[in-house]
Amino acid sequence: MLWFVMNYTYYGMFLWLPSVLSEKGYSLVHSLGYSLIMTLAQVPGYLTAAWLVEKWGRKRTLVPAMILAAISALLFGMANSTAMLIVCGLFLSYFMLAAFAGTYIFTVEQFPTAARATGMGWAAGFGRIGSALAPFITGWLLGMHLGYGWIFGLFFIVLLIGFAIVIGLGYETKGKDIH
């Protein structure tokens, strides 16, 4: 489920980002430029989480990154100025990729050593269903003209569901023998 949530939210938001910005009234050049700026925040998000999983732990890195990504998605959907849009987009990119970095190591260590490759394969494969559905559902919602607060509110809810799954079902593996 975690992989479905992460892929659904990532691809649902970021594949449509230039179109969302364009619909908000920005020119194509500005939409693509702002999308690039926002997307660049993914690199430090990923690197920060890669470091934190060893310092804090897998679950302790993933959980805050997911909740902060959810909050960022909600705020991005409600942004009403260019500055707020860019700042929220930067935070959204940063925390989404921090959550994704945490997802990799967290997921693989949830399975016994003998089943890790199979477990990761199933998790990533199930996640691909989310990455295939999200662009279609997001496009449909955009076509319904619900408003960005509602659409990004959905991403907020989906991330909260993933957050609850990790809190409730996942276990911390840092410093534990997990054979």
C-alpha cells in the first residue's frame, strides 16, 4: 500500500504540475521554469533522507517526510500567490522525495532476508498501479474544475492514509537483526 500511495501522489502531482501552473494563469515558459525550480528541490530531499535513515531510522525518517509532504500538497493546492506557490512547491518536492528515499529502505527491511527481492518486486509492482491511475484521475479531476484545493486535498488524504499504514503496520528496523 505504501508504494501505491507514494507512486499515486508523486505521479498525480508532478506529471500535471506544468499544466496546473498554466491553468493558474502562468505562461508556458513560466510554468515550465517554476516546475523545474520546484523539481530541483527533490535532489536535496532525497539526499537528506538517505542520510537521515542511518541517523534517525527508517520509519522515523519516512513518517515525518510523509506528513510534511501531505501538508505541503494541501498548502500548494491553496496557494494564491506566485511566492506561496513556489515555496509550497519546493517543500512538496523536497518532502515527497525524502519520503520516497525513506520508502525504499523501509520497504525492503519489512521482509525477511529470504523474501526481500520478491517483497520489493511486489511492492514496487503494486505501486505502478498507482502511478498508472494517478495521471488519469488527476486529469479527470482537473477537467471537472473542482479547484486545486480539492485536487491537492485528495493527495493530502492519500498521503495521510499511507502515513497511517506506516505508523500502524510498519516497524523500525534500524539497529535490529532482521534476518
